[in-house]
Amino acid sequence: MPKYLFVTGKLASEALHHTLDRLELEEGYRVAELGYSVAALMKTRSIARRLADAQGCDMVMVPGLCRGDLGLIESQLGVPAVRGPVDLKDLPLFFGQERVLEGYGEYRVQIVAEIVEAYQMPWEELLTRAEYYRDSGAEIIDLGCPTDEGFPAVGEVVAGLKQRGFRVSVDTFDPETIRRADAAGVDLLLSVNSQNLDLVPELGCAVVVIPDFGQGLDSLERNVERVAAMGATYIADPILDPLSFGFTASLARFVEYRRRHPEVPMLMGLGNLTELTDADSIGLNALMAGVITELGIDYVLTTEVISWARGSVRELDLARKLMFYAHRERTLPKSLDESLIVAKDPPHERYTEAELRHMQQMVKDRNYRIFATDDLIYVFNRDRFVRGNDPQSLFAELTAEDPGHAFYLGRELERASLAVLLGKRYMQESPLRWGYLDPAEATQ
């Protein structure tokens, strides 16, 4: 017995048949073409009314944009109903992804999110920032302190955050600031080296040990040895340098230190990379999350100061889950989670001009259909077929006497133009996809 009954409209029927033929579904299928021109405009109530039965199938699949309660179809036909992908061209991907990623979402590395210049923020602003970082996935809130002076209110700030359930670190070398933060219950100190190691026996918090300024692994080894002898809890940070200033060599330090000390907790700070490189942070964070996972790094420090690094905490949260799963399962971090594909888009098929011209031949009304390919925007109704890549030029070739219709066409043409520019999938009357920045994704 065929498994799926695919419901479609007149314009999409032929394309659906071609797509299903390529799928070669072993369980079999049937196609029910209803009397609608555009399948996406169908509602579940109308489908339930027009389908007499399930045609021997044990599941009904309706277009992804079909609105209404699927229970109406299920009650009428006596079989389950599901929504397919928004675009029928995505059916192969839809069926290929019907698998459970067991354990996906687990991770090892913890995120330390720095509030830069926390020492001069009003309390409410600082708390809002801390809550934003926690909601984005950070486990520890780091308080940025002044370089050459103290942070007198650090005790009150640490205590206030701890009372609200935060784990807190401070980033300072000022002795009095360190003592006040420790007395208030700070969890972690960034950082210690030979300059301030004498303070360690006084402290109850864990410390991040770094090399002496301008020095390498030998210096880190000496400092760690001294801290360990004091009985303190410590985390090692070989320091990641910016690109053009020793980045590759510093990455090699991390590799070597992990080889020498496979069990020592380690921290890697990414601000020198994401904040100091003219590139969107998403790809950098994804790449470094993979490196961090392979090296077994325990803590990653980041911040969101420069505009192109906004969202770095959330990006690292998503990336650490992606990379942990891929590393554990010995698979590529591909086709697992598309949240970090933001400016561009996951793979998708486009209609050819021949397909669109054939579709136009079946159109009987004056409503404009808009499609986008790799380099062109297509607009057609029963009377005209135009194409181009400039929204203003295309608009000039169309008829839009009503102001509301003109606004609609202008908005859709601009959206299609942006899709062509970025290589994104465009679907008329649907928002473009923006990965984890989509409102629905941002609330998860």
C-alpha cells in the first residue's frame, strides 16, 4: 500500500511529479491534484472537503504553507496528515533528514562571557547585560576591570550577581579588586602569572594561569607549577594571539600544552580573533568551536563589543553543540543543524526559466508570481513575463495602479533582490531565512 498521498495544486503538480520521481520512495505514493491554482493557498478545511478518501495511502502530506488544523483532514480521511516542506523542491532534503540525532545538544566547553568595562556601568545596565549573556548560553559572567586601576564596587557587583544565580569571574590584576571580588564569592579570577602569584594563597576562587607577558609555554609551565604547589584550583590559558601577531604559533601552543597535559583544564579566549578581524563572527566562532572541541578545551572566553561580533555568545553556544556531536559521532559538522548558516542559505533547488515559462502558460489571472534564481528575478502573470536583477527597473514594467498593490510589489521585489544578492531562497510572501537570527529560532 502506498505510504504518502501528496496534495498539490495545478501549477505545482508537474514539478511535484518530477521531484517525486527522482526521490524513488520505496514506500510508494500517490498525488492528489485539487482544483486550486496555487497549492500553498489551500486550507485544511478545503482539502478535507475536496478529498473523498486517502486513495489507499496511510498518510497525507499537504504543502508546508497550507494553513489550518490538520485534524480536519485526519478526521475526514482516517489517516495521519503532515505538513511537508514550504517548497516542494526541498522534498529530497525533507525525507533525507528524517532521523534522530541522539544526544544532540550536549557539549563540554563552558562559555565565559565578558562584560567589557563593567566597572563603569550602572548596576541595572550591567545586570541586563549579564542576563542577556546567560540567556544566550553563557555559564559564567566575566567582569571587565580597568587596566591600571581598581574597581571599588566590585564586591557589591559580584555579590549582586551571585544572589541572582550567576557564576562570576573578574578580569583584573589589581590586588585590592581581586581581594574584594574573592571576599564576595567570585568563582574565577582572570588571570594570574608571576606578577600576582603571591596573591593566590589568599584566594578561595579558582584562577586562570597565563604565561608572563610576552613569553611562551615555558613561562606558563613555571607559573602553573607554582600555583599547583599552593594547592589552588587552576585553569591554564596559553593565550590566543590575533591574526598577523602570532595567531598560528599561539594555536600551536594550545596543541602542545594539551599534548603535555591531557587532564589539565584549559581556557581559550576568542576576543583577539573575533573582535580584531574584519569578518563576521559566525564563521570564526564555528571554526574555533571545532578546534576547541578537538583539543578538549574546558572554557572559552568571548565578548560582543565590535558590531560584527554581536551574537558571539549565542553563536558559540550553537557551535559547541554542533561540534561536540560531530566529534563524538565521527561525522562531518554538515547537514546536522543549519542555525549558523545566516547570511547565506542551506542548499536548495531553484526553478529554471523553462519551468517558470511553462508555469506561466497555466496561469489564467493577472496576479503576479515572483521567483528568484541565482542571478535573476522573474515576475509573471497571464499577460507578461519579465526578468532582471534591478527591482526598480522590474517595477517599471509592471502594472500596479492601487497604492497597496504597488507597496506589496516593491517590498517583494526588494526581498527577491536581496535573496539574489546573498544566494538565499526566495518565496513570495514569505520572509527570508536568517538562521539563528530568525525570531522563531531566537526564542529556542
